[in-house]
Amino acid sequence: MIALEKRAQPSRVWAWATPLLAVILTLVAGGLMFAVLGKDPVAALRTIFYDPLFDAQFASYSRPQLLVKAAPLILIATGLALGFRAGIWNIGAEGQYIIGALCGAGAGLALYPSDSPLIFPMMVLAGALGGWLWAMIPAILKTRFHTNEILVSLLLVYVAENLLASMAVGTLRNPDGGGFPGSRNLSQWPAAANPELIPGTGAHWGVVAAIIAVIFAYILLQKHLLGFHIRLAGQSPRAARFAGVVPERLVIFCLGLSGALAGLAGIFEATGPAGQISIDFNVGYGFTAIIVAFLGRLHPIGIVLAGLLMALTYIGGELASFMLGIPIAAIQAFQGMLLFFLLAVDVLTNYRIRLGRREVRA
Amino acid sequence: MIRRRTLLGAAALAALATGAFAQDDKTKVGFIYVGPVGDGGWSYEHNQGRLAVEEHFGDKVETVYQESVPEGADAERVMTQMALSGADLIFTTSFGYMDPTMNVAAKFPDVKFEHATGYKTAENVSNYSARFYEGRAVQGLIAGRMTKSNKIGYIASFPIPEVIRGINAAYLAAKKVNPDVEFNVVWAFTWFDPAKEADAAKALIEQGADVVLQHTDSTAPQAAAAEAGNVITFGQASDMGEYAPMPRVSSIIDNWAPYYIDRVQAVMDGTWESKSTWDGIAPGMVEIGEISDAVPADVKAEALALKDAIASGETHPFTGPINKQDGSAWLVEGETADDGTLAGMDFYVEGLSGDIPN
């Protein structure tokens, strides 16, 4: 007989061991899935996890790409994690990411073709502001009218996507683009470009911003009273009230900060790797960041590791897809397994497994 | 300074690439698809072209592909990785891959690129597309003859010239045989999203449309029409023959195989040159899928006659007099549209209602 027994305190050991266990279980189950598909599981896993980092043919290109792909994930997940810790659920980072990119790009393009060095910083500010404003909608609706921020922020993603489509074919469309949708190429406009800062590393300003955000979040959580309030509000809302936490302010702060960070990620992407505002500009960073936040245990350092791991599965997954002919759906299922196993083994953090007969209580 | 560094980086990448494809003498051909190969439409047909290349060249060729690649930064990475893996020729099969293709091509001067449905070229980048509007005219004729409600629904994807051209061509042909016909265009803002496409089809049918045309790639509108009954549809990009004879009464089939085989051969022979290709019904790039028995024999004969006339060059789907939607003159009596205007078409012709979103 196997029984689960609730722990008095969540296990600290398991809190850190479960992500590792989840990764191992994913490797095993994923390998099985690849084998069932008729692919060599070892070759598949090697292509996903080893080749992008060390293969002579690809690594010099893939390794920097790891940072390019991980930076927006880490930037967004860091903001989300602060809110998640306080029990404030911003599910709409994807929308804030889009609006950040739109505001930033719009602010810059309004001054095209200026070559002022102030253009890029201004676009970054506008991007952060845009993400912040979009997140203020669920925040204010929650504090004023007690709406559910999960629903409001999620549904605003779809509003943002339609705004994006409208902007890409309308207001922000490249007038020299022959009637095709999509803005001017921002990465080819030096005043607005977000280039690789050190050649061969993939590091652009978004990577710098992600590192700063992680350090800032770490200090905030560990050393600052506000960080203590965030943790307290998540663990025990009643105790938090007694400690003088104003829940409304916390909602505004957490949603606003995560929105601003998502907006930053958006504008760095639009001016850098993506290069332009197009109808399909958003590729799911805002949603994947939720997985990254949880995989990283809502801890800034954990998020960095989780973001890099997630990026690796994307880049390696693409390699495996065309090198070995693995369907892309299998790669996505593989990524999904990671979150699934993490949530499944999370039980171990809060529960103890008891083998043997359950004692009969008198 | 930054620029020089980028160039140096590019040179290093190119050197790597050259080293990589010297390893074997097989010609390696890569394909990048915007949808899953099982979409039953656009990407499916490109993949059929890839399989035809494999069958034609056998051991002399190796093909690789990547499906469901988002247009943008991810596409650029996938292309680069493919080039690094030693591909000699890469087909990028969606409009949104245009700038990524140009960027990657600049880094790999020895790799040839072929971009579908765009307008940019470079020393090692060709572009190719099909004159789908010729097939749209045939569809429009059948639609105009078949509709009883005189309401034709049209699921459009993105407001780009290719799509607008298709709407105009279908409308002109329908109007010619049925002056009372009305078009109701829904913009789905996606190439492939079965749920969205099904919703669009249902909405159009509820508003009275008994013919639904689609410029999106899934078979979801066909399924929605089958469910509604008494609504006809046309296969898009692929035959979608599993929905024949009703609701699918005909289709436009993109046949990329001859072009792909031709271009791979050119790379093998060392005769590949950058060019722009825009082929239609005549060379077989656009095919009209079998017109089913749900269409009366006389309508079928009329449609096939139009198809032959377009193929022989006797009829052009855009022949004046045609006015633009705002009433201004576009083509005078007997004048046919030039390719430049068609390639950049951003207006509706007179008679169509609604606005092109922008």
C-alpha cells in the first residue's frame, strides 16, 4: 500500500530535487516516445541536449542562440515569479510583451529616420511603459472591482494579438514594403537597433536587462522588506495583513513590474532578433515563461537555469526535428512533459510517501 | 566597427558551411514549412514537392525539412542551422520568411535559397510563386453559377497582395456569370488555425453564404460546410479530395514538384541562377482539382473552358473594363493587368464591399 502523508513543512530538499527528478523523468519518457516513433532515443536526446552546446558543426552558432532565446524567457519569468510568490497570477505576459514591443517600436518609428542616440533608450522606456500600462488594466480592475486577474490578464492577450495584427498591416506598416504587412526593419536602422554587443556571444541588451532583473529580484526577495511582504502575502495572506501589507499595493506593484519586464522583453526582441513588428511577432515567450518560472522554483537563480534549459530544448528540438526527421509535435510534447513531470513530482515537496499499511486509528 | 565584426563573424560561419558540405557528394536540399506537413493544404503540398524531389533523384539527393516554423527570429535560426548542417539549397516556403532568408543568405554565399511568395532576390536568393489567381477565377465562375443565396463567403488570411488578388479574381469571375452575387470576406489573420477557420466558416454560413472560399490552409472550413449541408467549398492549396463530392466541388492544387526538381537539377549541374518565377495554370504549377458531380455538367464545361482559355493565354482574369472599389478607373476596355500592379495589389475592385484591414 502506498499512501501520501502531508508534511508539516514543505521539504527544502525536495523543493530543489524535484526539478532535477522531473528532468530525468522527462528524459526517460521522452526517450521512450522517440523510440516508439522509430527514432534512436539516444541520438535524439543527444541532438537535443548535446549538439547545440558541443557539436563542432553547430555549437559556435547555437551556443550564442541559447542566450538569445533564453533572455526574454528569463526577463519575463523573473517578473512573473515575484507575483506568483505573492499569489498574484499574471497569466497575460504574452500580451504585455506584445504591447511593449508595439509602444517601443511606435515611439521609435514616429521619429524615423532620425539618427539620434536617444532613440533606442527612448524606445526601451516606451516598451517598459507599454507593458506596464497593459498590466495595469487587470491590476486596477482587481483592486477596484475585485475581478480575477488570471482571466483578465489572459483575455487581454487576445486583445493584444489583434492590436498587433492591426498595427502590422496598418499604422506601423513599412511604407516602402510594397503593401506587405510588417513594420520597417528596426534592426537595420542603426539608431533603433539592438545588436549583438560582444560578437559571437549572442548577448544583446535584452540579455543585459535579464541579468540585471535577476540580480534585482534576488536582492528584493532576500534583503528587502517588500520582498518579505511578497513572500508573506503568498504564504499567509492573514499574517501579511497583520504585518501591515496593503494587498492592493502589492497587486499594483507585482502586476506592474511583471508587465514592465515583459514589455522590455518585447521591445528588445522587436529591435533585435525579430527585427520588426510583424503579424506573427509573438511566439509564446509570455506563456513559456510561466513554465520557466515554475521550473525555476520561482527563485531568480533557478529561473536563469530553467530559462537556459528551456532554450536548449527549443534549439536542440529544432535540430532534432530536421536532422532526424522527428515531428515538431513530438518535440512540443517533450517540452510539455517537463512541466507535467515537474508538477507531478512536486507532490513530494508537500507530501511524504509512506509504504506499507496505513495505521488504523482508534 | 560593429559592421566589420559582423562581417567577420559571417565569414567564419560561411567557412564552416563550406567545410560542412564538402563532406559528401549528395546534394542536400532543405525545406522550411510554416505549418505542419499534415495540414492537408499549403505545407502538405510543399512537402509533396520535396518527396517528388527524393523520388526523382534517388540517392543523389538528401532532403531535410522543418515544419511549423514561426515567421521571424526562429525562422532565421532554423535556416542558419540548416545551412550549417551542409544544405546546398534551401526552400523557404512562406511569405514571412523573406527577411530572414535574405539575412541568412548573406551569411552563406555558397548556399542557394529559394523564397516562396515574396519579392526580394539576391545573388543566391531566387523567389517563386504561383499565379493562384488564375485558379481563383475558375473557382469564382463555379461559385457564381452554383450559389442560390447569391452570398459567397470568403475566408481570407492576411491582407497581402496575393490574398487580395485572389478575392478580386474570384469576385470578377463570379460577377460575370451572376451579376447579383455578393462577397462577404472574413479576415482570419492566420494561415493555419483549424479552430479559427471553422469559426469563420460557420459565421459566414450563418449569414447566408452557401459557397465558402478559403485562402487558409486547413480542412476545417470543409468540415464546417459538410456539417451545415447544402454549402459548397473548394480545396485550397491541396485537393482536399476527402471532402468530395460535397461540400468540396473542386480545388486549386499547388504543384511545386516540377519547379523543385528543376531547381535541384540546376544546383547539381552548377547552372543555378537567381531569378523570379511566377507560373500559373499553363506550366502546371496551378492545377484545378477534379470538378465533382455536384456541379451540373454545363457549369463544369464552362469552368473547364475558362481554365483552358487562361492556360492558352486567350483570357486574362483581369481584363478591363475594371474599376477600383472607389469607382476610379483601373483598366480600360480590353486592357489586361500588368504583373507589377498585380504583384503589389492593395485595392478591391468595384462591387466588393467592406474594407481591406489596415
